[in-house]
Amino acid sequence: IIYIENHKHNLFSNSLIFLGLAFWLFLLGYRNFARGFDFTDATLNYHFSLRILNGEIPFKDFHFSVMPLSFYIEAFFHKLFGPNYIINHYLGFITKLVQSFFIYKIFFSFYKKNTQSIILTIFLLSLVGTLEYPFHFSYTPLAKTLSIICIYLGIKSTKSPSNSFILGIFVALTFFTKQNFGIFIFIGYVFFQFICFLKLNKRLTIKNLFFFFSGLLLIIIPAFIYFVNYFSFDEIVYILSTG
């Protein structure tokens, strides 16, 4: 009973924090939402998502310098709600919302205080989050969001190997969004586990790495099979070696 009550309390507390950060972002983004086009990454993401929506395959029918997960995500929402550019703005807002929540969770992992963690989250996002600009969605905001989730899961994995499995999945998703982000998150986590192997519990480190690679391969193997099936694997090798 005590466990259930604590769980309910934590769930309620997390919900309030999430809603509070969402409201804060809403206030900051009110004058910046849907304020025209972004003639860089977001417009490219929108363009390629429409090509996917029309049945084209990345690296077979068109070429680009990053991996295509963000194109597929935006194409999915265009399939649901129509090929309107406003979808890109909504997805950009959602990425900021998710970033805020997980940055808060990272701070809370160290400080264990809601107020201090919220203040640090707001300060960090205001400082480096470019919230004065309109919200847009592309591979870079999505890769940032997934990377922040990976950092949080990496911290949590020190206590639970199951989080290493989920981390492996998110590192793979980061890689298929923007390869350099995924590669550096991968290197960082493996290096961290190498230090843990030398300094801490060797058995736990091996267990964490096993779960991590299991989650990683769960995404990478089917994805590469998909691209091999469409004869675009050579193009992926090219962008990984040159992009």
C-alpha cells in the first residue's frame, strides 16, 4: 500500500512538473509560434517528409547528408493531419517540451529538489535553447531531444540494467536521426562503462553493456535490412564516411 501511494505521489508530482514546464514553454513560444518558414533544416525536413509521403525511399530516390528518421516522423504526422507546414511548428514545440522535461529529470537526479531543478532547467533552456526563435522541427532538434533522453537513461542505467536496454534503443534512434550525435553518444557511454569496469563493479558493467547492445541492435539490424532491401545501403555507407 505504501509503495502504491508513493508511486501515485511521484506520478502526480511528475505530471505537475511536466504541465508547469509546458505552460512556461507556451508563454515563451506564444509570440514565436508559426511565424513563417525556416529556409534551412526545417524546410528541407518538410520537403523530404512529403517525398516519403509520396512513396519515395531515402538514399534510393533522393540523397541527403544525414540519416532520415526525422523525415519519417514528420511524414507520419502529415499522413494523419495533412501536408501542412504548421505540423512542423507543432513538432518543434513538442521537441522543446520533451527536452524541458528530461533536462529537469537530469537535474533532479543530482539535486533531488523540484524547485532548484525547475529553475536550473528554465535557466539552461533560456540560455542555450534559442527560445526567442520560432519553433521548427528537423533532424537537429530531434537529435538534441533524443540525446538528452540518452543522457538521462545513461544516468539511470547505473542503478538498473533495464535502462541500458532502453538507452541502446534511443542511441540507435539518435543515430538514425543525425549520425554524428548518435556516434558520440555511443562513444561517450561505452567510455563511461569502461571507466566503471576499471573502477567499480565489473559484473554490473558487463551486464549493462549486454543490455545496451541488445537494445542498439534491436533497432539497427531491422533498419539496415530495410535499406539493403531497397538497394540503398551503399549510399548510407557513403554518407557515414563523408557526411
